[in-house]
Amino acid sequence: MKNFKTLFYLFLTLISGVVFVVYIWPYLKNKWQDGDEKQGVEVLIENYGESINEAAETFDLPANYLKALCMMECGGAKKIKPRFEKHVFKRLKQVRDGKLNNYEHVTKDMVEDASDEALKNLASSWGPFQLMGYKCLLLDIKIKDIRGDDGVYYGVKWIDLTYGKYLRQKRFKDAFHIHNAGKPFPKSGISKTHHPQYVNKGIKYMAVFDKMAKKN
């Protein structure tokens, strides 16, 4: 009988754990994330609002899109940890070593003298818009330029050069998809972004920042 009670309590403990992980934890996690997002929007306006408005005017791009993108990529934070992309490093190394003709706009003559450490920096994303380091080669600038005080300006400049026409045509789904996946939103309707809801969340944040701008 004693063994039966012990097994019964163990069974109840196991069931309780499963219920918490499957049902309660996701709910709590979402609630905490909602709170973080609200705080992030306010922090973004404080940290980047003015500089994004200035860059948007300079390059004739919608400020609410740029703020939404910044929110998606760094949450409005000033201290942004770079994200290393192993598959990008592999491709850049192949270009440097002559095993691949090019990777996007990067050719061998651009990286032939680059060390592995330098390639790792080029294969990492930086700054408020989390631009890949190798994007600097297109702008003819250094990585420090996109992660420093001028990060917003150079980030918006790259956006303007790469897919600014989509933004001026108000093709925002295509723009978000290009920034994250390199191509316009697929005709199949199935997103190829790292997170399947990336584009939808971007559109949602645009509405939030648009509403805030109208209030002010």
C-alpha cells in the first residue's frame, strides 16, 4: 500500500509538471513578452526615435517601417550583442579561398586578405537593424560604422540602396521579407523568414508606431 501511494504521488507530480510545461509556462511567457514589447517600444523611441526620423526624412523612407524594423531586430536596446551566422562564415570563407565565385555582392578580391577572425565579423549581424557585417562592403564603410553612433544612418542608407523602392511603393510585406530573408515575400504566401511570423509582427509594429506618431 505504501509503495502504491508513493507511485501515485510521483504520477501526480509528473502530470503537474507536464501541465505546467505545456499549458501554464507558454501563457506566462507570452504575458512577460507582451510586457517587454511595450517597454521596448518606449525604449526604442527614447534611444532611436529622433535619429530614425532624421534618416527617414533624408532618404525619403517611412519612419514607422524603420522603427518597426528596429524593434524587431534589437528591441530598441542600445547595447546590442552581434549574432554570428555560421553558414554565412562558411560561404565567405569559400569565396576567400577561391572555392566559390561570389556570395551575394562579395567577391574574392574583397576578402582575399581577410583573416578568419575578420570573416567572422563579416558573418555577424550588427547595430540597431542587425545588418550583416559584409553589407559594409557595399557601403564602403567599416563594421564600427554600423554599430556605432552612426548605425541608424548607415543602416537606413543600406536599406535605401537595397530595397528602398519597395518601401516607397508601400510594399511593406516585401520589405520586411527582403530584410530578413533576402527576397520579396513569396507568391506562395509562405514566409521564408527565420521566424514565420516576422513579417506579420513587423506590420503590427508599424501600426503601433503610426498610432504613436499621430498622437504626438
